[in-house]
Amino acid sequence: MPIALPETPGERRSGPRETVALLAGLMALNAFAIDAMIPALPAIGDALGVETENRRQLVVVVYFFGFGIGQIFWGPLADRFGRKPILAIGIALYAAFALLCGIAASFPLLIAGRFAMGASAAVTRVLVTAMVRDLFEGEEMARVMSLVFMVFMLVPVLAPSVGQLILLFGPWRLIFMVLAGYGVLMWVWSFFRLPETLRPEYRRALDAGAIGRAVSEAGSDRLSVGYTLALTAIFGGLTAYIASIQQIVFDVFKAPDMIGVVFAAVAAPMALASWTNSRVVGRFGLRRVGHGGLIGFVVVASLHALFAATIVEPLWLFVLMMSLTFVAFAFTTSNFGTLAMSNMASIAGTASSVQGVTGTIGGALIGLAIGQLFDGSHVPFTTGLAVCGVAALVLVLLTERGRLFARLER
């Protein structure tokens, strides 16, 4: 259910629909920053002298490392000073580092800029999650989170095509300039229209003891730990997909012109599934929908790994299996994220940081490991994706003590 916030005299608040749209736009900053790069990876490698194709994956993966580490800092700061000022600082830094990437004259400088860009963008992941937790509870929180993530998932439908379109009008550096412009737009929108969502009684002192206690609480709660680790495994599969898909489409299927179509065909059903989740989670419950999604992920990913290892898979079948896998992914992630935050209301910012750091850095390490196994075929990728799903299922079973689909929220 929605939570009423205290009024601030003279404050101009956005309505509920605009707030959800604004939060989704903030989440989309990350999706554009990751996926718009993918069509440009060969051009970036050629321009900056990176001959090894697997090394070009760092342009994508190092962003995740920065994104993960940055979350350590944004949560405690937001719990002390409020969501709005910290969000403004983070987005401003995002735009500045996007410009740095756009003028980078060497691959190491580009990688450093991408790391810093990801660390800055981490403010959106931490604060969007925390603000949704500030404003909503229970299954209403899951519904809103699904709507926010629906837009976040729609962005990959457009981002590679946007990247390709930008390349028609300018060099790969122009992509970073466009990202910087989008960051400025979101800064203005959020600064003038987003209300402060942190309740005064939930402000926490910015000292090592208070932060340590909050981290300890987030790191000892059964739901927080279990579902965060399960999400880490699942996000490892997503990171592997983002890191590997350009090479798979270009080198395995010999269809470089299809990269935008492949992204759209995989991401559009995933976005629809996220919207559907927002409609059904209130009726069936977080666990039933989330656990069902995870089982679907494991089944489809395992079948796909079997197909990849035993037949000459055509591109259409690869796209179909990936679409089904990430449809299941959509029914899993927002519900697991909500379950992980169930008991974290009083430390939402710090808990979101702890969970985000774990999920992002862990997922990036898993995705990088899978991506570096690329050997000219997609068998290592599909096998790694199936392993990620099985690991997540084992973690959920341990968290729920072997009991799945329970309707009662504990």
C-alpha cells in the first residue's frame, strides 16, 4: 500500500504516475549506458588499438564493477542527507564521466571513465529501490517495482538500435555525448519534480557505528541474504548475456546487422512479462510468482544449453530460447528484490546498497567469467546461464528451508 509522506511547505510534488515514470527514467540511465555501447564495440576496439575481441568486453563489464562499488557509498549518504540531494550529485557525476569517455584518447582512460560512470550511476539503483521502499509496502511495492523495471527492460529494445543510429551520424564518441545529455535531462526533471521520500524518523547518523549496525542487519536477515545471493546468480547470467551477445551475433551467427533486432526480440517479451508481473503479483503473491519464474528460468536455460551442445542452432531458435529465459527472469527479479527488502524499512538506503553491491559485483564477476570463456561458439554461454539458474534455485531452497510457493509473507 502507498505510504503517506509528510508535507514540506512550498514543495511541488509529482503525482504518483509521474513519480513512477521519473523513477523508471532514472533506471533507464543505466540500461542506455550499457546497451547503447554494444554495436560500437568493434569501432571502439579499432580506434583505440584493442585487437583481442574478448578484451573489448571490458567496456561493458567494468561499468558493472563501478556500478557495484559505487553503491557502497550512496546508500548511507542517502540515509543521512536525504534521497534528493544525493541523487542530484550522482547524476551530475554520471554526465561528467560520460563526457570524459567521449573524449578518451586511450583504452585505459576509457575503461577508467566507464568505471567512474558506473559508480556514479549506482546512485539511481540504490535510490530508486530505496524510494520505492519509502513510498510503498508489500505487494504494492512489488507492483510499482515491476512497472519501474518494465521501462528499464524496454530500454534494451531501443538502446542498440539507438547506438546504431548514432553511428550513422557520427563516431562512437557521439554515443557518450548523447548519454551525457540524457543525464542532464534526468537531473533537471528529478531536481524540480521529485519529492524527498525519506521520512525524518528514518534519517540515520553518518558514522561508522551506525553504518556498521545497518550493514550487519542487512547481512544477517535471512530474506535479505538469501534473496540477494539468488539475485546475484541470476544477474550473473544477465551480465554474461550483455557481455557476450555482440560476439555471439557477429561471430557465431554471422549476422552483425541483426544485433538490434536480436535485442528487441529478447527484451520486448521480457518487458511485457515485467508488466504482467505487476498485474498478477497482488493476486498470487511474491513467492508464488517469483519462485515460478525461477523454475521456468532453470528449465528453459537448461534446455537451451542442451540444444546448443547437440545441434547446429539457428539464430531464430537462439532468440526464441533467450526470450523465454528472460521472460522467466522478469518474473523472478523484481519479486526477489522485494523479498530481500521486506524487513529493511528502517535502513532502506543502506540495505539497498549492501544488496546492490553484492548483486552487481558478484553478477559482474560471474558474467565476466562466462564471457571470457567465449571460444567461437555459444555453448559456454548457454551452459553458464543454466548453471546460474540452478545456483539461484538452490539458494532460494536454502532460504525458504525447502518450502516454495508459500503465500504467507514471513
